[in-house]
Amino acid sequence: MIQDFSQQRRLIQCFAFLRDGGEALRETFFAQAKVATLPADHIICRDGGQCSQLALVLAGTARVYKLGENGREITLYRVEAGQSCVVTASCILSRRPFPAFAICETEVEAAVVSQADVQRWLTSSSYWRDFIFAQVAERIGEVFSVLDAVLFQPLDRRLAALLLHRARRSPQDAATSRILQVTHQELAVELGSSREVVTRLLRDFEKTGALLTGRGQIELLDPSILEAR
């Protein structure tokens, strides 16, 4: 049960189905859901695990990834504030095991809904149903983008796009947005590659004057070179 009015307000602001679904839906949701906080690096679910609850993220970021037999990881998508993990939702509805790993990249605060409520609200509330289906559509698009990149795009182009994406998500100050606090291993995990390959590509970028690598960080000197890849 969520009785804290400040938490209720945050949830209403974060999730449109609570804003638009009417008082009855809000009362039912707050009576059944609970708010939980998980620390960074907490493993939310393992490949093959069972899902009994659905989390709706209020703050923080969780990462859903696949781990290959060779030990390499590839990120499928992230779940941030205002979102939920649709793989978890699909596992709840189909009663199938979770087919990937989910981990907290940062501390995550989320409203947690039981399996029974997820299923019941799908039939009783069009607002909840629309929220779940919209999340599914968005995530399917993201996963297909990952597949397209892995199968059809050269790794150097994918790496350049990832560096530019991280720069855009950095603080807006022009000077700081070009300094990325990221390791070669973290980039390799994102791309489903090895650290050695990523290091070699970064050195190639460095030779062109696009960036400068340092310990635990990469400074973008000329993003236009990366944009031209």
C-alpha cells in the first residue's frame, strides 16, 4: 500500500495511466502497489528466473541484457523513470521464465505490482492496458534496432554512434558533455564485443583526431568525425 501523498503525487506525475485513469484506478493502484528501493548493481532478475512482480520505475536506471556462452554481454534496453520492463510483463502474462538478465545501473526506486494485479488490471482498465502495450511497442522497436545494428552495421559505426549518444545524454555544458566517464569494457558490453576490439577502434578514432582516450574516460575532440562514420 502506498499511503505517502508525496509518493502518490510523484507516481501520478510519472505515469500517464494514473493521471488519466480516474480516481478509482488510482485508489486501486495505491492500495495494491508498494514502493521499493534497490541499490546499484542489484540483480533484479536472472536468465531463467521466474517473475512474480512488475516494477514501474520512479527514479534511476535498470539495464536488461543478454549474456552469451562466450561470456560477452549485449544490452537490449534500459528501463528509466516513467517506464517498466516489458519482458517482465510478458513473462508474468505467459508464465514463462525471464529470458535475460536485469540489473540496477543506479539506485532504483520503483512501484511494485503483483502478478495477479498486472493480469487483473489488463482486463479491467483500458488505461493500464494501453500503458503496457505502449511499453511493449517501444521496447520491440529498441530490440529490433539492436539486432539491426549487430547484424548489419560495422562495429566502428556502432561505436561512433554510441559515443555520440552518450555525449548527448551528458550535462549540457559544452565542455563537460564531451568528456565521457566510461571504460572500454563498458563500451564493449554495450556493443556485444570484446574490450580488445573496442580499444583498437578507439585508437583508430584517436589517430583521426576525433577523440582522446584516458583512464576511465574519453574526451571527444571533434564529434563531426564520428558523425561522418
